[in-house]
Amino acid sequence: MNFKKQMFGFMDMLRFKKLVPNRQAALAKGSAAPLPKEYRTNVLARQLHPGVMQVKLTAKRQLTPDMVELTFCRVDGDAFPFFRAGQYVSIQHNVNGSLVSRPYSIVSSPRDALANKLVLGVVAAGFFSNYLVNEAQPGEQFTMTEPSGEFHYETLRDKSHIVCIAGGSGITPFLSMAKSMQEGDEPYQITLFYGARDEAHIAFRPELDALAQHGLRVVYVLSDEQKTGYEHGFITAALMEKYVDIRNVSFFLCGPKAMYEFVNKELAPYLLPVKAVHKDATCCQDLQLDSPRTFQLTVHVRSDVYTIPARENETLLVAMERAAIPAPNKCRAGGCGYCHSKWLSGEFQVAEGRDGRREADRKFGFIHPCVTYPLSDMEIDVPPTEA
Ligand code: FES
């Protein structure tokens, strides 16, 4: 017993004495080449998530009396990141001294992105959209965020037959979804109900007709015009029943708030589960107030401090943009959390149905300036924007 203990102790000592020379020999056998500065995973992550990109407007095409198609490429010549059809990008620009931005659904397909091409459809409604429609010219450069958003198909959640309901410019994400289906990147079948005022306000008609040759079913619904080949009126449940089995599809809606409310009422009797109806988020708008007050908003961005006017009917984000303060934002609808900022003092209200903050954020005083309106003088701390 004692002899065994002594033997093991001796062997351990021997191994210990050889530890350093063995290690030195192993190191000497290794490659002298320096470790790579970047691994393939890092390269892929950067391609998929470039953060913000500098882009150039390469073409502009009139689609309807008030809607244009804008085509962009990346200034650095790289491909746009691959995305999920239905997602959006946010464009940012300095217009007459104001730093403005707005999210737009992508019209082109994820495969187009790999060829350094990204297409948007913009309707003249709002300060920045009016600028894009009426003034922006090919050659002009903009800042664009990477594609984002939850408005896309999910195999585990959604039925294989999806019903897309578009109102006006809300057609844009469905073009991308239909192209992605045609290119074999999505597994669903689409029936598209496209509501427009009249035939002249139907955008992307040639593209939709071409996609209809490859499996897309389109039902055009005109509210103000009666014409052969078109449904007339609104997109009611009775109309949808003519084309689809409402209980056996997933719905994707993109259009004005009034359309969401109308379709919600139409679908209510079917008692569909919440997950069966997806709505694309719309930007938070100005409040309709008779005589809005103006308060003082103090904004901290790192060590910089700005004091600016903030109107009661405008979000804090709009007030900052008007004063050319760089404030991060993407969805402008309270959902992405990208504008997440620290509240320091003052009264405020959050737009109805837009409070996307987590419980902890509410508890520890964080706000989303894109959906927050001031009710008194306020002070907030905003994170710096990406370079
Ligand atoms: S920009 Fe998305 S939550 Fe404010």
C-alpha cells in the first residue's frame, strides 16, 4: 500500500518536471503564421447586419399620380443584406436642415438585394415622402438602415396559403413576397386582394400581371369605380369568401389604419386566433389637436446637451429631427426599440396601442421617443446614432 503511494507520487513528480519542456515542444511544432484578424463568421455577420449603409438613388419611375418607384444601390458596391420578404428599411436624409427618416417596405426580392439592388415604392404623404416623390433625383445619396421587421412569413406559425390585403401604397411588401415565392425562396401560395380608389391608382400593374402568370392570384377591388375585370366596393368577408376559405389561411394586411379597422370587423365573426392575422406597422402620426402647446425639450446625447421646442401634437422624435439632432430610429411605430431612450423628467403620453416597451423599461424610466408626445417640459437622454 505504502509502496503504491510512493510509486504514484514519483510518477506525478516526473510528469510535472516534463510539463514545461513538453509544452515548449508542442508550441514549437505549431504554425508561426499569425492568427486571422477576422473569421468567416464575422464576415457573414457583417454582410447580414451592416447596420447602416450609404446608398445612391439610381432610378425613379412614376407609378401612379402620387406614387413613385425608387431604385437604390450601395455606394460601396457591396450587396445589400439578404432579408425576409415583407421587411422594411429606414431611409435617412438631411432635408432643409432637418434630419429626417422614414421606414419603407421593400418592393424588390431578397435575391435582387444580392445583386446590389433595392427598390422601394413611396407615396407622397408627409414631409420626407413628399421630398422623395417630388425632389429627390438619381445620383443623390442617402443613409439606409439594414432590413428589419417582423412582417414576414413564418413556416411554423402560418398556413401555407396566405391572403395578402393591400390598401393603396400598402401593396409594396406583397410585391417582394410574391417575387420571393416565384423565385422559390418561400413555400407559400398567395391570394392578394388589392384595394385602390380607381384603376389609375393601381401601382405595379405590369409586375403584378407578370407574377400572376407564375402562381400569384390577384383580386383588384376598386372603391370609386366600376369596371369589368375588377371587384367593386371594399374588401369584405363576403368578397373574400368568393376566393378563399377564410378559416384555413393566414392574413397579412398592409395599408391605412381605417383599412385595418374595417378588415378586423369583417373577420371578427370567424373568431380567428390572433396569430392568423398580421398587420404591418404604420408610422406614428401627428395628433389632431386644435391648439397644441409647445414645451421645452432638453436632450442629452453623450456629453452634448440641446434644448429645443417640442409641440404637444408631435412625437419627441419629430421634435429632435426638426432640430437636426441625430436620434436613432427605425420603425417609428413603437415596436423595434431602436429609439429606446432614458426619460429624465417631465410628463408625457404614449400613442394609443403603440407602447411596445418591456415591463422593465417602463419600470426603470425608458421611453420610445417615436411614439411619445410631451405633456410638459421634458428632459431625456438619447443614445448616439451609428456612424
Ligand atoms: S423607432 Fe422603433 S420603437 Fe422607436
